[in-house]
Amino acid sequence: MVDQNPADSFSRYGLAMEYVNAGQLEEAEKHFIQLLEHNPSYVAGYFHGGQTLQKLNRTDDARGLYRRGIEVASAAGDDHAAAEMQGALDMLG
């Protein structure tokens, strides 16, 4: 599905999550990046992308992605997602 429509956010997010579930974190990260390039308002991409970066021991990159995600979620009025990302950010110290 992603090959047929590379800009489809739902398919790209689903593919990234499948890579996460398969333990292929580098591939997952690539798809989260592409997802957010095509749709920077896709809030879940920031949270799960940040978690993926944490699993890759890229803490500073995860912090940056969470911070951007908090801004996007807050602007969209998605207080729950913003709070989840703030919690993840706080846990990173």
C-alpha cells in the first residue's frame, strides 16, 4: 500500500509500527521520518517515533522529536497526546 501511495499517512504509520513490532527499528525510524515529512501533524508519529529512537539509544533525538510532538499536539488541541509525550520526555531526564 505504501508503494502505491507513499504519502498515505495511515499506511506509512502502520508500516513503521510493523517494523517496530518486528524489532527492525532502523527501518521503523525511516518510515516515521517519511511519515512526518509528508504529514507533520500526524501526532502519533512523534510519540512512537520518539519511542523508537529511545530503543535505538538515541536519547537526544528522541527528546527533540517529543518536543516537536508536544508542540504539534498542543496546537491541535490533543492534550492527551501532549501529556503522554511530556511524560516520556520527563522520564528521559
